[in-house]
Amino acid sequence: MKIDRTLKIKITKDIGISLLIYALPVLAIYLYFKLNNGAIPDVQAISIPSWLEFVKPAFEHFRTWGLIAFLVVLGLIEFGFGLYDNKWTASERNIDIVCFLVPKFLLTPVLAFFSLKFLPLVLPGLENTFSWVPFWGGFFLIAIADDLTQYWYHRLHHQLPFLWLFHRTHHSAPYIGMAMASRQNFIYTILFSQIYLVATLTYLGLGLPALFVTVLKSIITLSAHSSIAWDKPFYKYKALHHVAWVLERFISTPATHHAHHADTYNDGVGNYKGNFGNMFFLWDVIFKTALITRQFPKTYGSKSYKQEEWYAQFLWPIFKSNKEGSPLARR
């Protein structure tokens, strides 16, 4: 499968811009200490602001059981209002449940091995090396490193034909909502590039900012996947239009992310060839992959979807689809 030359040039150019963006928080931290006579404070002398100590337990709880509770509550509200419109058939239900539960058990030992065994082996003696970085600096650094990396991971799975086969599971659902938010092929999930990057930065001493970024990102991305269009009031009331203009260009909203899950891009609303941002929609604005319409698609999912079995979607290429014409079939 050949990649269009124009696309190659654009990807190369955008990666160059991304490298400059990655450097911004590092430069900001450097300038901060340069302006403070270049003195790196003693790690033992650094104190956590009281407001961080106060809210930290809430963020820790949300990252564990709170996130699941958030998903379940939103899902129940969606079903209560009939927002799936009877599209949650047995085959859809199976793949959604498998993709929600299995990674919870699959990723835990993988990340534990990576953090507790692999990192000390390849980065010996560097644990907590950067714990002197102030909270705001660590937050800025991880927010960019995490989300921009995921933007590229996501974007390349749409723009490179072979990688699309590992991501199409997420776009197979003919609906959008909490039920399908975790719907991914297991290889796509295990190779999630940014989770290893965040684990590495946590090992190096940025655990607290990593916790806050992870929780805020989870809330934003899950809310953008929800079928509850919480952003509509911002478009409806004139007094909120200026807020909407900033909001929809800064973070992912239901309108912008729903467009990414549309089954077409010919109606001026759908944009599955763009709107790749997860927490920050800002990346799409910078790299010109954004489409902002403040409208919602009428239909969702991939047109080539053949109602494949859950194992073909979750475990491809180990298991192939038996559906004729499916991109995941043996031929």
C-alpha cells in the first residue's frame, strides 16, 4: 500500500512542527530557572502547594474506581434517554464489553513490568531525577507530551492504510457513546505510545502532574465520546458564542469528536479524515486537520463494517473475520 507523496510531505512537515512544540515546556522550565539564577532547588526542600494536597486524593480515587463509575453513570444516562436508538445489538454489545473489560486486566501487568522492571534496567539510577521540576512545569510538559503523542498515534492510524486495520474497530460502531469509548483492537491498545511515555516521566519524578493530566484528559475525552451533547448550549445562546469559539478550538467537544466518527465526509459535517485530537483539539487547528461546524452527524461508523464477530475485531490479525467483503477477512 503506497502513501500519497503529498501526504508524506505534509506528515514530515507537521512532525517538524511537533518537535518544536515538544520543546516548548522544556524551554519554559529552563528559562524559569535561568531567571532564578539557574539554581535547581533541593528535592527535599520542595513543598507541594496546599491546594494540590487537598485535591490530590480526589484525583487518585478518580483514576482508579472513579473513572469506571463516571463511565457507568454516563452510560446509564445515555441508555435512559434511549440515545442508542436500539443499535446496541448482541454483536455490538459483545465487542464493547470485551474491549472495556479485557484491557483493564491486560494493561495492568504490562505497565507494571514496564515501570518496575524495564525502566530501572534501561534508566538505572534515574528514578525521581526530575522531581525538582515545579508542578506547573511538569503539568505543561506531560500535557503536551502525552496528548500530542496520542494525536500522532491516532492520526497515523487513519492516514497509513496498514495501521488503519488496527484502529477500524473503534470506528465500526454505528453509534457513539460510553458503550463504545473503549472499543479498540488489542494491539492498538497495548502499543498505545503515550502511556509508556507518561510512565517514563512518572518514573523520572513527575508522578503528581502525570496524575492530574491523566484525570483531566480522561474526563475530556470521555465527555467528547458521550452521546450527551453538553456543548450545544454554548452554540445556542449568543452570550456564550465567544466562549464556544475558544472552547471548541482548545479541547475536544462532542460536536468536533462526533464528526470524527461520522460514516461520511461528503456532507460537510463528518470529518473522519481529521479531528484527531483527544484532549486538545488545538493540534487539529495547528496542523489543519480540523473541521468545526457545530453540527452533529446523522449516522456513525464505517461503511465497510460487516457486523464482524467480537474476536475478529478485538484480536485481528490472530483471528480473521468470516464476513465476505470485510477488510478483516482472510483475503
